[in-house]
Amino acid sequence: MIKKLNWTCGLWMLHFFLICVFFISGLNSSAVAGLDKNTNRIFPIILPDIQIVKKTVKNGDTISTILNQYLPLRTIYKINDQSQDVFPLKQIRKGQRYKIILRDNHFWGFEYDIDKNDRLIIQKEKDHFSINQEPIDYEVELEIVSATINYSLFEAVRISGEKNELGQKLSDIFAWDIDFIKDIQSGDQFKVLVEKRYRDGRLFGYGKIQAAFFKNKGTVYKAFLHKDSNGTSGYYDENGKSLQKAFLKAPLTYSRISSGFTKKRLHPIFKEYRSHPGVDYAAPKGTPIKTVGDGIIAKIGFQKGLGNYITIRHPNGYTTNYNHMCKFASGMKTNKRVLQGDVIGYVGMTGYATGPHLDFRMTKNGKLIDPLKYKSPSANPIKSEEMEHFLVRISELSKKIFMVEEIVLLDKNAT
């Protein structure tokens, strides 16, 4: 009995050994070892040969040009029709990644990155195809990023080895308190705790910033991500006060102020002194322009002096004007509702303009006000019943992003 057990164990060990040999000898091999339980004989198992072709959509590519060497045209048309309700294949874009999966040199599947979050998956199943949209699988790691600014936020982000996307996320968080065009100084600092998304070992972008500290002109601004009982997420300071306000500090991210609010300015074209009841933001042509607050488009069109312009009506008697655009964003029209941060157009030099810029104006009950001096009211703070949970969370996040001594030092420097 013992000998029989030893013999059986020996066969299974040999079987395991041969599988390892097959595997180690070449991962591309399509055969592994199997064991016939009736005869105790070892036999090869032929596995399908799987190949994955990874590429990026190029200029002029269509679903037909991508798949025509793997499938007949009538099958591609069938897939295209079937995919309409999931993702129209005519919308594939240049620069997006895709991969084709082949099984024994025959088409078996197609995956396409729709955007940073979702992918299209086409899978052959016998005589038909399954088509689905699924989230992209990322490896998410929570990491700390910090830097000292010499010239601009985005330059500091790049020097630290990160992508511009992180700078955009950071500026969006503090956009109500810091004007990243005029307020940034050399020596300003930031430190963030952010979700990094990795795919195939490469950084593909960022998830949510969990906490952020930004030191600007000696003042430390703090932001903590909080999701309320209704599932709505937002950023709050250490006292539970919302960072979000009625209006953003500026309608542009990449620009500089070329002219401020003044009653007397030498007009660059007419060479005479006139009032300039707004702020000029010089920026490259095509720079996106964001609405500074929620509202409804009251006017949109072209005027000889202002060029392409949009006027937005906001609650409580406020209006904002955006002039000299090269073009409007898609879908902009009178009475359209827009939300704070929505792109409404792009910087240009239509109308009376000597260079590409945005002329931004703001009124309160019909009276022009200086956008750079206006202080916007805050949104609602954290609910009292959620405050205890919030304080516990920010304590945990603070320990992760900073040592206690660093926080104290920053606070001392701010006073």
C-alpha cells in the first residue's frame, strides 16, 4: 500500500516537474503536460496561441482600416452596427490606445480606450460578438507630491516629474482663493496626497486629490476631500468651511494679466484715453475660457468692438462678460445653462484687439465692479452631524501628508 502511494506521489511529482519544464522552456510554447489517470501516462496538452497587438490610433484610421486584415468587411460592418448603442466606432480618436487579440492567428477580441476611465471591449463568442463598455483597470496608489515654485505652478509640477494634469487638479481646488495668474510668487510651496493611476507599470494619470496644502504669499491654504451623506464630494478647509465659492478667481488658467480695471487707459488702437472696466488676460489663441460661476447665457454673438462675446447672467444680480473669443465652445447658445468651470469659448483677438486675449468684465445689479478685488461668498459648510467624522478624517490625512512638526512650522510661517 505504501509502495503504491509512493508510486502515485512520484507520478504526480513527475507530472508537476514536466509542467514546470514546459513552462520554463518557453512561455510562447502552446503545449503543456497532462496526465491520463487511467493509464498514468503523460501526454501533451495543446493550448491556443494567443497574440496581443498593441497600437495607437493614427490620423486617418477608422475601424475598417484597423480591422481589415483580421476580419472581412461585412463582419466589420456588422460589428459597427452592433456597437452603436454601446459606443459608436466612428468616434475613435487619434492618439487613443487599442489592442487586438488573436487566437491561433484568428481575430478573437478588440479593446479600445474610450477615455481615461472607460474602454470598449469586443469579444468573439462562437458565431457572434459581445460588445461592452467597462472601466479601465488601473493600479491605484496613494502618493505624496511636493514642490517649491520658482516661476509657475505648472513649471514646478513638471520639474517634480509629474504631469500637467496634477497642476490642473491642484489649481481647480484652490481656484476660489488663489489667482494662479497674479498671486503666485517664487518660494510658494505645495504638498498633496493624490491617487496615482498606473497601467502596465506606467503612470497614466491621477484620481482624486485626498488632501492638499498650498503656501502662497506666506498664507497656508488647506483642502480636504469630503463626501457628504448625499454622496456629493467637495473640498473643505480644516474647519469644515467649503473652498467652493460663487465665483472663480479667474476665467483662465494659462495666461497673464495685460491690463487691469481702470477708469483711464491709453487705448492701444485708438491712441486715446478711455475707461477699461474689466481685466485683460493675455493668453495663446485657443486657450480655453471657463465661466466663473453658474448661470444662464443671456447674450452670445459678435460685436464690432468686442468681437465674439458671451454674457452670462448669474444669481443675485451678477453678470459676467467674456470678449474677443476666436470661437465659442460647442453647444453655446442663448438661454443655455452653464455650470462653474464649464468651457464656454477660446481666447482669440476678434473685434478691437492687438493680440490674443480675453477681456473679462463683471457687474452687480448693472454696476461694473473690479473682478480682481471682489470677494466671493462661500458655499455651505460641512453639516454639523458630519463634523466629527470629518475631523477624524482630516487628522488621518494630515498625518499621511505631513509630519506634525511640518504643519506647525507652516502655521507659524503663515502668521
